[in-house]
Amino acid sequence: MIDLEVAKNEFMNYVSNYDSSIMEIDKKIKHSLRVMEQSKNIAQSLNLNEEQINLATLIGLLHDIARFEQFSQYKTFSDYRSFDHGDRGAKILEKDNFIRKFIQTDEYDEIIKTAIRNHNKFSIEEGLDEETLLFAKIVKDADKIDIFYEASELMLWHTDEEIKQIEEGKVSEDYLETIKNHKCIYRDEQKRPKIDSIMLVASFVFDTNFKYTFKYILENNFINKILDKFNYKEETRKQVDLIEKIIHDFLSEKI
Ligand SMILES: [Fe+2]
């Protein structure tokens, strides 16, 4: 049996070691709680049994457990400049059997750790059994939903300078091509115009799995809200209109 009240209390206890007056820490606490909720919603939409719904919910709660250590030590959420927070999350739970604070039984340990390790990867590792793959996909979708929510409803990370760069930029042709092909954009290390990072987030729709997710994104108009925040140049506006149409059509077809 999974006791989510206990798990949530333990989670709040763990994050109380970090200073929630720091915006980034507070943001990740709230993100974790929302992803917890969305993981539950997705699991319910799939008609999973109660134990499976609770397991998905628990994974959602814990998926970003390494973010707190990451920001405290490195002052960044960039895995590239610090550590892989999916891998580290699984390690944190493993260390001194910390995972037992959140769940009494050890029968789901591998599923939990594998789902957390994979949630931030471009693609989920090959060779997982069906059940593990299911939970890895659930938390990935739940995380994506909240990334869209944050990008559309909150505007925490754009400075005036960045907004100016976005509005003056033009979407790179290869990014546009990837979106036309309904593929998620891979973040390479090439120096990119700022506007490309917005398109990269929008392209996450092509890396989602469940009807619930497609519907939620469409009903909340997340993509248009994200893309329409900016006053683009005429030529770029045409690119963005096309991207919005491609994504809208893609989502509509999925539901
Ligand atoms: Fe994450």
C-alpha cells in the first residue's frame, strides 16, 4: 500500500532543508506538487488500478527531488552545467534507503527510479518492461504539461533583453523542419537564436503520449499562449502562425 499523505509530508520535510524564499526553490516545490497531481490525472484517465494510480502519483511527486540539491550547489537548473537531475534523483532515493521514507514496500523501487532517471531524457531508454515504460511515460507527460503551464501562465525566466532577442529573431530552418515533421527538437550545443528555445518547448507536444495530455494542452491553449506572448517581426510571425497551425492540427488529430 502506498500512503500518499506520508509521502507528501516526507517530501515537504525534505524540501524544508532548502530555502523556499528563493524563487527557484519555491518554483520547484510547486512544480513537483503539480506534476504529482497531473501524474494522478493521467493514471486515472488510463483506468489504472488504485495502487498503480498511487504509484504514478508518488513518482510525480519525487521526479524532481534532485532539483533542490542542484540549485543549492550550482545555482542553475541546467543539467549541462551541473549534473543530470534525473540520474541524481534516483541516486538520492537510493542513498541510505531514503526511498523507504516515501514508500514502505520495495517492490516498486526499480520502477520509481527508472521513471525518474528517464523523465528528463530526450528519449526513454530501450528495453524497459511494459509496466516500467508506462510509468516512465506518465511522469514524462505530467512534467511536460507543467512545463507548458509554467511557460504560458508564469513568465519567470525572460529578462527584457531576452524578450527583445526573441522578438527580433527568426526561427532556424532546421527547427521549423523538425516541427513540420512532428518531431521533438533536440537541444544541441550550437549557439541558437533565443527564439529557438521557445520553439523547442513548443515541440515537446511531439514527445507526449496520452490522450489526456493532448487534450489538456489543447483545451488550455498552452501553445498559442506561449507563442503569442511576443511581438514578432512580420516574417517571424508567419513562421509562428505556421507552427501554431501544425501543432493545433497535430493535437486535434490525437484526441
Ligand atoms: Fe525534471
